[in-house]
Amino acid sequence: MAKAATATKRGRSKDGVNKAQLVRDAFAKLGIDASAKDVQAECDAHGVTIAPAQISNIRTKIKEGKKPGRRGAKAGGSSNGITADELIQARVMADKVGGVARAKELLDVLQQLL
């Protein structure tokens, strides 16, 4: 019979599963709306004690669809590769030709020529 995993000092069990993963596994087994006490009992069966607040935090992350340990995109970054310098150059060009609408017209004609 397999030996139950016990938590070590840093939150990982001897078989390498951490507390958060045990909680996620418990939610997968019991359902996302399971009470914190039920999840605690499931973790206790593996020899791990965990606070109800931590269980609640993990449930929130699961419901939001966040992957654990991942951070969002950095502020100020652009996903389409446009830099601030390019925007400034576009603005200068638009001013030179008579506005954004005129710049669009000219760029459409240029695209047709190429």
C-alpha cells in the first residue's frame, strides 16, 4: 500500500506535490463549490494541513481561470509591436499631409501601388 504524502517545511510533500496542487486536485475530485472543510479533510488524508484562507485563494484563482504562478503582461507594453516612436512618426506624417484621414487615403493609394 502506498504511503500517504507528508508535507515538508517548504510546502511540498515527499512525492513532490505541493499544497496548492493538493487543493486543486481536491477541487477536481469534490467540485469547485466544495466547502473549505471538505477540502481540508481531503488534504488531511494526505498528511497536509492547510488554512481555509489558502483554500479560498486557490478556489478564486481557479474560478478566474488564472494559471498559478503566472503574471499578466507588463504595463505599457504593446501586443501588436507598435512602439511610441512609431506613433510619434505617424503623427508627424499625418500633420504634414493634412490630418489622419488624408494620411489614410495616401497610405491606401501607396498600398495599391505596391
